[in-house]
Amino acid sequence: MRGVPLTPPATHGLGGRFVAGGQRSRQALSRLLGIDDAGQPYEVTAVAWVNHALEAEVRTGDATAVVFRLERRGPESRGLVVTDHLNVYSRGTSMPAGLAEAVSASVTVRLATHTMDALARIIERDADRGTPGLPMPAQPDEQPRPASLLDTWGAEDSWADFFAGGEMARSQLDSIDPSKLFHFVQHCDAECLYVNPHSIGRVATLVNFPWDNRVREPSRPFDQAMGNLADGEFLAEGMITTNLEEDDVIRGNPRKLETLLDYATSRPGHETKTLFVSNTCVPTVIGEDVESLVKRTRERTGQEVLYLTVTPRSMNNVFSGMLTERRLEAERVAPDPDPNTINLIGFGGQRARDEIEEVLTRVGIVVNARLLPELSPGIVDVLPRASLNVFHPNDLWQNLYDQLMAASRTPAIALPAPYGFEATRAWVTSVAEALEHDVDAEPERLAEAWADRWESLRERAGRHRLGFVVRDQEAHYLTTPASTWGIPVLRVCEEMGFGLDVLIRATDKRETRRTAQAIQALFREPSRHTILAFNDFTMLRKRLRASEAEAFLTYHFFDWRLSEAGKGAFSLQHFEMGFAGAIRTLTRLLRVVRTPFYRAYHRFLRRTGAGLWPTDDDAVDAEVTP
């Protein structure tokens, strides 16, 4: 395994933005994609920068839309063309063979040395960029967007959703957990706080968020340095609010927030954490100038103040001042870095991360700083002391990674995350190679200490099966580890010895076939695993009951689709990095598959298709019996 360098770093200002390009951008992409010849029946009809990638819509002779996406290459990128710096692929279920051939041939040559920075300059140099009315690339051949606010619960085929994509996207800021990292001030009405329950006790959410530690470390349910509940740190005003009332909304009351900001910046200990101001829907609708108040507070105190308001761009850029401006200033004044020192970016899990650092120490590599999920001005200030940033693959944090790399002097590298024995050995070796540091056979010697236990557990796992359910348009959840918090779930479960059953929700024959082929290609022993399709909820229930897998992966905390089928459930919370982490992961998964409760009592847990307790057991039996 070789690391994918993430340099040269970005120097553009488009990160996290959605900006349409004009005619000049469309002409540039026509040339780069190789469809600028007059005789070809293709036309670039829209170009836009989308968050951290460039997208170009191409219309064919029969008006079919194909959207090409050009994004930064990751450690396990797969696409139509993968260059040294880019991954180029298409969205859509049908593309003429001639278009694929033309784009592949052109991209291989014309984009061979291009970086995302170079592509961003195409949009930045377009005088018409961002002009109202410019077309944006379409979303071809995708499922209609649900009318409800959340994909997870509102889509017509939510019965086939096991990855809670809508909830993950909505909760991306929660993955940093700002109310515990920062002094959190929220400008809102009381009802805004009722979205999530607040309690000194631990409350189980409806989603198995991968950043929670309920399974990995039950005594530390969150990664962040929240302190010990016994010392009162969590209870001491983790959040303070303006609590807007009806008169405030009708008449306006800007003084209310100003008073609260004065209090937040004067109370004892306010210097220990950064102030985070969250502006919500009601103040935005009534037109309060919250941003000016925040700016004055920042100038008056001379301290970092983070500001969040209710727009997608704000969520993407809320930390940009710290990750970009402050970090660039730290790099400007920092001395030359230590050549054997790295920063770990995006590595969560206290215990597993400590163990990974111990392995690095054994081979002579020093960890200078850990950033994300931890985030503070102090950490940002010391980042330049390291000679390399090592990133953990994670699509949810890619916009933060982009800000961290913008114009940075520190080289960066992306590696497949160290889950499982093989990947852990390769990860340590690759970090050392990036530093030009010789580790000899030390990773192998470190693995040997756990080898007997590992092989014994693998032998037991060989007698069990695990299952996965995915919709065909969501194949990336099983083929792209960055979509699953960096965890290559299929590869690592196969390495642990389990047989695997994959059930695919079929919406389009060609898309389903491509999904099955992409998953099949990941298996080292395909004969041990099965891939089956289903097209409705009744068939899914039959497939689940018929599967020999004792447990299935789900992001939902209590999943009656599995319990009624006699299956256990596991989630990304069961997985840990490193050699010792792999042992613990395998032990947990074996505990799940060997628990007999659901197999023994599933007949008492049956539901109707609407998820209700049945009144006629025979009818339900007939409906789902294979």
C-alpha cells in the first residue's frame, strides 16, 4: 500500500462553496474532457464547483445527461480515470461508449498533472462565475428527493436504508460536538433546543453515529475531551441561550444577544475554551444583525470567536478562520519542523489512537498533534511543528481537510485507515516511507505479539456470517471506505474470517449489475460470499430471514427489520484501529453473532410492513416466509 500525497495544497477560495461557471468554464471543460471536436454529438451544458469538487454536465445527442465529477484522489479512489492527483468518474446510469472512450483518452493526457487547485482556477478566472441564472449540473438518474426534511425517514424506499445518509449529513457538525469543545452560545427560541434531548444521563440516539463510543468505550461515550461527569465540567453551562420570546420576535431585541456575549466573555474560565456563537432560524428570519455583534466581540476580546448560521455554506466554513487563517499565521512564524514528527488528522477513538501512537513510537515516529475531532486554537498553533499531516479518510470531514490544506507548507498524505492486521502493518510502513524513515521489520514484530489470538478468533469467525444491505445507487458505502468513516467494512470483515452476505436493493438493472461487480471485485475469496438482489420490502424481509448471516450492519439503533428476521445488529461503533483494536473488534462481532436471543425469539418480534405489532400472526407469516 502506498500513500496518496495530498500536495500541492489548495490555494483557492472555493472550498465548501457551490459556484456555477459560465461559458468560459464550459469551453475549458469541453477541451479537458476531449469533447471539443465539432463532429462529436456531445456538449458541456453546465459546469460548477460543488463543495470540494468540480462537476460538468454533458448532454448527448439524445439529450441524455451525464455528469462528470472531478475530485481529489483518495487512497482507495475508483473511477473512470484516476490520475496522480484526481479521480474522475460519472454519475448516471447510462453513458454512450463513445463518450466514455473520448473522456478516458483525453483525461489521461490533458489532466495527467492537474490538481484540484488548477481546476478551481478555471472557475475563479471565469468572469461570469456565480452569475444568477447560470445552469448547475443536473442530478441524472437519481431517485426523486423526498418531500420531507430528512432522507433517512422521508424517502419512499427508506425501508431499504441501512446507512442513515440523511441523518449523517444533518449531524455532521455534531461529529465535532461543539457544545463540549467550546463555550457554546445559541441565539434561539426555547423550542429550538427540543430537537435533541438534554440530560445528565446517557441518552441513546436513534442513529448509531460512528463518532459515538457507546460500544468501543462505554465509559467514554464521546471522543471529545468532555471531562469527567463527576467533576461537574459537563454540567457547568455547556450551552447558554438567549431564549427568545414572543415579544423579542415581534419587536426585536438585539440587546439580548449582546448581553449574553458580554457574560460569556467575562465569566471565570472563559479563556480556556473558544467561544462558539450559533445563530438559528428565528433571528435570521426577523433580520437581526448577529454577525456584526460577533465581529465586535472578536475585536473587543482579541480572541477567536466561531460563528455559525443556518446555511450549508456556514456549516462548511464555520471553522475556516481557525483551520485556514490562524493556521497560516502559525506556519508563517513557526521554525522548521522536526523531520520525524507527524500530525494525526481525523483519527478518533481515544484508546485505539493511543495504541496507534505507541506503535509509531516503537518505529521512531513522534506524533506532534491530534486534530479532529479535537479542535482548539492551541492545537492549530502547534501543527507546523510536524513535517507531515496524515489524514484519516472521511468524506464527512473533507471540507475541513480542504481548509486545513489550503496554501499549507506542511505536506499531507492520505492512507487507507489501519483497520485489521494487514492494513495496520501497511499503514505504519507507509507513514515511515513518507518520512523517508526506515522501520525495518518492526511492524511485523509488533503484529506477532497478537498473532496467536488473532488466528484463534479468525478460526471461530470462519464458522459465522455477517450481512450488509445497500441500495444500488449507494454502492459507495461498501466500496469507498471514506463513506463509512474510513472503515473498509467488507475488506476487514473478510480478513477477520467471516462469510459475507450482501443484499442489494435493485432500482436499475445496469446500476445493480455495476454495484454487484464492484462489490465482488473487493472479495479475495468470492466463493465464500453471496450477493443477492431484492426489489421491494417483502422480498427484503424474505432475504433477511433466509440469509445464513447471524447479524447485519445497520446505522439504526433498534432495527426491527433485523430483529423480526432473527438477526443481530452491528455498526461502525464496533470497529477499532490497530492490532489490539482488531482483536477487540473481532471479539465484539463474535459476541454479536453468537448471541442467540433474536434467533430464539424472532417469532415474537414480528411486525407488519408498517412496523406495527401484528394482530394476525398467520398473515404476517405468510407475507414474509421465504
